[in-house]
Amino acid sequence: MKAGPSPEEIRRHNLGTLLRFVHLRGPASRAVLAESLGLNRSTIMALTADLTAAGLVREELPRRPGRRAGRPSLVVRPESTRVYVLAFDIGVDRLSVARVGLGGTVLDRRSADLPRGPVDPAELVTALAGAARTLVRKAGRDAVCVGAGVAFPGIVRRSDDRVVFGPNIKLYDVALGEMLARRLALGVPVTVGNDADLGALAEQLRGAGVGCENIVYLHGDVGIGGGIIVGGRLLGGEEGFGGEIGHMIVNPGGRACACGSRGCLDSEVGERTLLDYAGRVQPDGQSGRDAVRAVVDAADRGDVTAREALHRVGTWLGFAVANLVNVFNPGMVIFGGTLRDVYLGSAAQVRSMVATGALAAPRDRVKLRTAELGDDATLTGAAEFAFADVLADPLQVLARLREPEETAPVP
């Protein structure tokens, strides 16, 4: 027989569960925590005392007194300004870096344009580390960084945070996590994930997909990415390469794709295709999210060419969604990045394709939604990725991070 968990393992689990609750759901009274977590009041009191002593949460009287007689239940709040992570979002034409406090509060951020085309790994890491150091310097002296997460637009091997293939910025076989961790020198690991995977995670935890355990998230940048959540867990596959929805072939023999194939969703629905159909591709013309939104706006104003462009990409997008509904039976399909705008401009076409191409049983329950977190979905996902370790074992992670300070010789 397998031995049951020890009291210490149970305590560690309960500490993480309580911290995760207030991190995701916000401040909660001891009474609410006891009811929600199925623990008694004395256990909640002991857990919050440990987390408070570690500087992870604080307890205070409710700001609005309740109607019940007697002493009000103390409210437990995450220490957002004292405990934070660094979140990095690498786009095809932009970089974003944020300092995100426990509880999901964005404390500070920096963004910069990135010239389109091949990216030098060393220059990329230098830019990311430089922005991060600026944010860290602005943190309080008692603040502690507990992790760092990177959203990357390409294929990432989860076992070692190595970028395998970044087609739109021409980055191949780069130990991005290791390089950035070395440059930051904060003593925390840097986890790297596919941007669409992290967008899916963010929308499930904090966006349109809260409460839904089976989600397909479609993310548009220059190309198309996808993140799939099944039973509340991110579907990664053998090496973490799963969910490459953008390279699902929807139109055999169609437009050439950067991956070397033809007719991928990426090439049939991506930014360049939409702009091409709308007659807006020019050597020095507008590109990126603003260009996509300009096409959608033009279609709304009656531009026939723009409407036809959205109809054409909407057909292939709907074709893909119908297949995804049949294969994964999601409760929700969420459109993020530039696909948020594309879907809003072609919703009728997408829904029509789903109605005719998806099986009735899974189709009847699926909801089609746009990303609630907007352009911040992938950045938010990177932050949640970075918080994973401290939420799993709060006291141990903090003890490990503070150990060098406590053992350092006194000058």
C-alpha cells in the first residue's frame, strides 16, 4: 500500500492552495477561505499566520464592516508590492516587459518596438534584461522577485525552456531561458512558453475562460498560434510542442507558409494574407495590429474590398474552428491577438462555417468569445507561468531565494 501524505506535505499543499486562491480571486475573509477550501477556521488561521510571517499575504480588518454582529472576519490580501515576478512578451514587432505583483497586479511595465525580420539572440536578451533591470530597481528594498516568465512566438521545448523554432523572427535552437536567467542574475529560473499557450492559460485563469475547463485559444500576430486546455490543464504533447494550430492544413495546395508547407491556417488567415486580400500590402506600408484593425474598421464603414478580405479569411478560420470543435469538444473557443479583431469583423462567416462543419453534439454547447484580456493575454500568461513555483510551495521557494541574503557575511 502506498503511504498517505505526511502532515508536512498536507500543510505545504494547503499553503499553496490558500495562496493561489487569493492570488487569482483577490482578497478574501478567513470565513470565505474556510468555506471555499473546505478547511476549519483554526487551520485557516494557522496557514495565514505562516504566509503573513513569510511576507506573502497580510491580514486586515474589512474595509466595509459586515452586517453580522460580533468581531468581523479578517481579510487576507496578497502582498502585491512585496512579492512579484517579471513577465516578458516577445512579439514579432514589439517587446513588453512587466513587473507583476502577487495577485496579478501590474506594478510597472516597459514596451519597445522591434524591427521586423531576423533577431539576434544576444541583442534580444540584452534588450529584455535591460528593461527588466530598470523595473527591478524601482521595486521596494524589501520586495522579492520569485520568478520570470517569457511568452515566445514559436515552438518551445518545455523541458529546458529552449526555443526550437521562431519562424517569424528567424530564431532557431536558442537556450533563451538560460541566457536570460544568466543576464538577470536574480537567482530565479526563467521559464519560456509558447505565446498562444500562455494566452490560453491567462484567459482561463483571469479572462473569458474563467470557470471553463476545456478551451481552445487562437492567437493572431503575424501568424496564428493556438493553446488548448483539456480538463483544466494545458495540452503540451510529448515535448511541449502540442497546440500548433497555425500549422494545421486547411487548404491543401494553398498559400505558402513560413514552415515550408502550403495551405496552413497561418498562411490562409495570417496578417499578410488579410492585408494582401484587402489590397494593403506595400513595401513600406502599415503592418501589425494597427493594420489589421484598419481593415476591420474599413469593412465596418462599407469598404467592399475590406469586407471581401475578411469574408475570405473568415471562411478558413471558421473551417479550422469547426475541425477543432469536432476534435476537442471545447466549452469555449477564444480569439486573441489580431484574431480578436478579425473574428469581430468576420463573426457571421466563422459561425456559419462552424454551423455547417461541426458535429451538432459538440457544436451546440461551444461558446465563441474574444479575449477578455485583450493585448495583455500573453503577457499575463507569462506572469502566471512565472508564479507557478511559489504558488506550489510558497515557504520553500521564499526560503531558497532568501538563503543567500541570510548566509552572506556581514560587511
